[in-house]
Amino acid sequence: MNLIKLIRKQLLDDTDLTIIRADQTGDIPKLPYATYKVIGDRKGVGQEDVSHVNKPDSLSETRIQERNATISFNTYGTSHDNAFEVATQLRKWFEWRGSLFLDEINVAIVNLTDVTNRTTFLLDSYDEKWGFDVIIRYLDIEEHDIDYFDKVEVEMKLGR
């Protein structure tokens, strides 16, 4: 999803925080860092808007549909308290600085949950993390050309 890549890039530029996709293999980044995971992407309210524009050699069709995506963020810090601080700062980005960027790319924040403790117990230690979810609303715009046809052949058979 290109939209998530745009948001992630802007988060990196504004916060200098390493943010990686959750549930993937690879090396663990240096602490502190955050993970993100799209946990839902669904159709919004209402019907899609379909419009057509005549061009000299084709018909251009545009379909616009409102969608909502839920993105879950978890932060990992050098300590329990540091992970909380990082999560709080990341959440604040969505409330203030990031909201201006999101407005520029026509994304609205529908809901921003509280920062909660998401620590999990591993075999013999704890995986200290804090996190929150953000639900965004955006427009999914799909454009494509439909070819015109020049000639139609019809075969008619007369019945009895």
C-alpha cells in the first residue's frame, strides 16, 4: 500500500525513529524502534463514485471509493519507561505535526486509541512494548482507459 509507505517515510523524516513492518524476518533494529502492521482495510461509508471523460481515442473511467485502514503501532525501547515515552511521542505525531502532513495527502484520522501496555511474556523474559492504533480514512482512486470500438458486426437470422 503506497499510502502506508508515504506515512512511514514522513514519520521517519519527522521523528528519526526506525519504523519497520511487524511480523517479518530479519535483524532487529537498534533500540528504540517501532513496528507497524495494517490490521484492517475496509470500504468506508457510501457507494463508490464513478465518472467518465471522453477522450479522442478512448473513454477514461475514474472510480473513487472511501476506505478506512487500521494501523497498529508497537514501540520497543531501552527500558519499559523509554518504550512508553517513544509510543507517546509517536502518537503525538498523529495528533499534531503529522495531521498537517496527512491533510496534505487527503487522509483523515478517524480514531486514535490511547497508548497501552502491550508487553508480552516470552519463554523466560518479557518483551517490553507499548502501542496504539490509528484508523485513517482515505480515498482509493482508480483510473483507467476503456477502448472505443470502431465497428460492430451483427449477424441476423430470420426465423420462420
